[in-house]
Amino acid sequence: CLRGKISWQSAGMRKIQLIQGVWSTGLDNILMDPDNVNGICHEFEYQQRSGFEYDGSTPLSGRYTGWFRMKSDNDKVTEIHENYIFLNFEKNRDGFYNVDGKGGNEFGQYTISGTLSADNEITLFRHYYQEDKDNTESIDQ
């Protein structure tokens, strides 16, 4: 599970949409330790650079670049780069946004589902696919 905030930075007349926050193996871990005192959460960042003038009034659907950090068994922090990320933001009947998409990294391919609230808090779930000889099953994170 990934949870963070969407923000926008200016790059001349263009905007960069940033999604920054923390991830963990479950939303309960993030909610139990929002300041990461126990060290069970790790940072992530996704960004999209718009190729046009943009006022930042709505979230941008499209391709993102990104990374996340994770700690290995020897407490070394490694940055894992995402191969591709595509996010689609659809306004829902409550006036917020549902998020779906896909991505991949060295651990495998995954789909994404989540929500974006009115205060720009985003919660995303990655659903990894694990392939074996007989079938493909989804592993949620």
C-alpha cells in the first residue's frame, strides 16, 4: 500500500505533478505508525511532467516515473526504480477520484487501484501478478 499527497511544482509554464509519501505491506501499518517511528514504512515518489500549460486544478492521468525505497536484511536502504507507471484518475460520484493503472519493477508487473481525496491524499494498492506454469494469480501489496 502507498499513501501520500499530490502536489504540483512549476517548471516554467509547465507543471510537474508529484505524488510523495510512504509505502508498507499494508495500510494498517501506515495508519498505526503515520510518523514512521517504528521504521516499517519507506518513502516513494511518482512524478509526471506535463508537456503543456497546466493549472494543477485536477490530477493528471498518464505516464509517471517513480521509485520507492526499501530496507534490506542488513539495514541497507535501496532505491527501486519503477519501469513504467500509468495512472488514470476518474472523478467519482462523491466528487473525489478513483485511481486505476498499471506498472512494473524488478519484482514484477502489477495493476493499481486506489482513491484520491479532496485534500489531495492518495492511497494506492499495487496488485502484483505472479506467474507459474498452470495459472497467474494476483498478490496484493
